[in-house]
Amino acid sequence: MVFTYTAFGVGNRFEEYFNMFLNRMAANAVSIEERKFAGSWAKLKLKTSEEEAEVNMRLQGPDIVITFTVQKPGEKKTLEKLQTGINVLGRLLY
């Protein structure tokens, strides 16, 4: 499954957003298996005890577009935590 979210108006703080996102994942017991950051895009491989996901972030004008591709079905609750983390970070940076 693919889920796409947008963090509106925080593109100018992309690196800060990325680092806060990493901290949020660690705080929610999400393992970061791989990470790449290249200025205007980022890629992560995440893992929980129930699912794995690939996360792609990219700048799109003043926004950051985040796409989650879930590789193993898991509980909806974990994905909701990820979405909540994105929403919280968007509010913190905006």
C-alpha cells in the first residue's frame, strides 16, 4: 500500500524536518534500517515488529511530499502514528 502526505509550507526547513522526523520515528520504536538525504530529497527504510516501509520525501515548491510504501501488512495503528508524527512536525515547523 502507498500513502502520501504533504507537510505544507515547511520546504525551506527540509533538513530540520527530516531530522525531527527521524527523532519521532525513534521515539515511536520504529527502526531506521537505511537513510539517505540529498538536499531536496530523502529516502528511509523503516521497520517495526509488524511491518516494513519505504519512505520517500521530496521538496515540491514550499511543501514536503512524503510517500510511505508499506511492504508488509501490519496494524493500522502504526501507520496512524507515522501520520500523526508528520502532522505534529508540520505544525512545529510552520
